[in-house]
Amino acid sequence: MPPPILVTGAAGFIGMHVARRLLEAGRPVLGIDNLNAYYDPALKRARLAALAGFEGFAFHEADVADRAAIDALFDRHAPEQVVHLAAQAGVRYALENPMAYADSNLTGMTVVLEACRRLGVRHLLFASSSSVYGANRQVPFGERDAVDHPVSFYAATKRANELMAHSYAHLFGLPVTGLRYFTVYGPWGRPDMAIWKFTDALLRGRPIDVYAGGVLSRDFTYVEDAAEATVRLLDAPRAAVRVTDPALWNAGGPDTSWAPYEVVNLGRSDPVTVNQLLALLESITGRRAQRRDPGMQPGDVERTYSDTAKLARLTGFTPRTPLEEGLHAFVQWFRAYHRID
């Protein structure tokens, strides 16, 4: 049997779907997660239970910031491909607990980079975020846009991850790809995200906080599409290419680097406002929202909007699931998971 593909954050939302997609293709997966209490660990254990039925799946509870534990797992299993999705997520929580982001997103990334360098991993994919674009007003957001003004600490850690990864690609020839996920949603999603919160409030008759009057827009990406794009990129590492034109290097985009390094947007390129999202959920659930408006929140941005041309060029695939279809799937799963008629 070939060495397993190591997936950190395998009990997380995107991690579970990526691991399942790999397992369905007959590829063994070694999952790592620390099962922390940022949200209910029972949901994380339920995701792991859904993966446990696959013969090629093994799981180890470990924190990516624990260098000894991660080094031991790398030495024991010798993965050749790594999908690093473990991270402290959430824009607003970073205002309360920035050290959680420093530990998981900065120290954890360094530990994974070092382990991959030491073992000569063939390709490392890692989760970045559309948050790195900050308050960018040039739409759609392209990978060559400036991303040097993060408006949340979470976004700052994700941008730092991109810079750290580039340095390892340049110094050690480690092929690395950063995945700028755009508001991924769907079955098994995260309770801290708007679609979960809205659905829960609608079905239980609770008020809904609709920030900034619901005019903010997001490029919602169905999780199965995000997983498909991730798996396709795993087998397409960028080769090191010597760029000799100084003008290209000074342009500053990742495409100008001679290192085996990429950043790629993973979005649907079809943003909708929060008001439109809520209207769809009202229609799907048959419930009317009780709205509250707490105003614009620190760290929020007006819009996200993905340019998917690079993803299409590299993989021949772009996310295509319509929002209404994805929301139907999420609400159906949500009702079943919580046993709500």
C-alpha cells in the first residue's frame, strides 16, 4: 500500500470532506486533529465516525503545534503528500483569543513546514483564506492583487502562512500550494458560520443578527466543490521555474516567483448579499427571520469575490454548485443531525 496522505484538521469541516474524497478514490489517509473545544467536539467526533468506515483511514489525536508528536507521526508514516487544514478559524474570535491563532496558525504551520522539509514531501497543500484580501475593492479578487493590509488578526496569520510557505519553497525546493478558500459551506459545517447560525435561529424561532443591514456580500462555495478542487490541486504541484525578468519578479505576484509555490483561489465567483442568503434560507425552511442589526463588526469586510481563472487553468475545474442547491443540502443535513422535523 502506498504511504498515506496526511490530512491535518481531519475532524474539521473541510478536512473531513477532503479526507472522504481521497478515501472514496481508494487513497489511504492519515488524519490528525486535536479535537479542541472552539466549537462542540461532539461534531468533530461525528465527522470522524463518518470516516471510520473506510478501510484506508487512520486517525491520531495530536496538536500541530506539538513538534514532538508531529515529527513522530511523520517519521512513522512517511507521507509523501500533505494537506494541512488544521488552523484556528474565525475572524471575530481572534479579538478574544489571539494566542490561539499564534499557536495553531503560526507555530503549527512552522512545525508542519519543518516536518515536510525534513522528509522531502512531494507536495504540501495548506489552507489560506479569502480573508487575506482584506478590504480590497478590485473585483473579482485575483491572486496577484496586493494582500498586505489585513483587517483581522486571523487574516494576518493566513497571510503569514503564505509568506512562510514561499520561503520554504524557495530555500528548500519544497513544492507548496496555498488554498484561498472563499466562505465554504455545506453539510457538516461549522457552528460559528452564518449559514449554520441563520438556519439554527430560523428553525428554533430565535432572533438573527444580520450585520451591517445584510448588504455585505460573500462568495459562498459548496464544500464538495472545495474538496474536489483541493484533491485535484494535490496532484498538480508547481515545478520550480527560473524567472529571469526582474520586472516580473518586482510585480510581486506568486506567479512571478521561481520557487515551486502557488496560491490559488477556491471560490464560485458568484457573490450574493447576506440579505439574499437569508431570503433563500427563509424560503427553504418555510420560516420568517426575526432580524436584529448590530451594525458592522470589527474585522468584517464588505465583500469577497473570487477570480477562479487560475483554478480552472490548473485543474480544469471550478466550483459550480448553485447556492440554493447547496443550502437545500445543508438544511436537510442540519435537520437530520439535530433531529428537527
